[in-house]
Amino acid sequence: MSSLDAVLARGVPYLTITVPGRAFQDACPERGFAPKSLSRTLVDSGTVFVPLVPWTEAAAGTSATLGAATAAYAAYAFLNHFGVITAVICGYTGFGIARKKPVPRAAEEPLWAVA
């Protein structure tokens, strides 16, 4: 959902990977996920959705190339729809999700004790 939100809010494909990736990079090892699972999920759920959002540069390029509006070709963009659906199915079933041994979060010290 954060990747889709990044697409809708920013419209730049690079930020659909960078912003959610930075947000979840510490949470994945704590939950036992390998970094490549986060990377694949960001690509499956965010990047492939970019050409379906009319105000993105990818949609403008695709529309200009095809000579059709985004809404006209969105119904035929099967890879874009199936990428998001596949990411959700893999997330719920655990199929294809690389795992690692969970890394416990380091104990946080109060700022006054760090001096």
C-alpha cells in the first residue's frame, strides 16, 4: 500500500521504490524477511503500477506512444494488474518470500545516557 500511495502522491517511479524501501528496511530483518523480498515486493507493487496513473511520466510516454489515453489501455495492461495481485498473494501465502533468521531490535538507550 505504501508503494501505491507513493505512485499516486508523487508520480515518479524511482520514489515508489526509494521512499517505502527506506521506511521498511529496518522492519524486514526484525520480522525475518530477506532484503530481496522487500525489493521484489516494491517492484511488484509499485513500479509496475506507474504507467496506469495518468499524471506520471511513464503514463504520458505510454499514452503518446500508443496514441491512446491511460484509461483506454489500462484494461489491457495485464502485467501491471497481475504484478500487484501476485505480490498480495505471495504476501499472504508466503510463497516465494525469502526468509532469514529474525534479527532482534537493539535495545534503545535514552538520549541522556548516550553521552
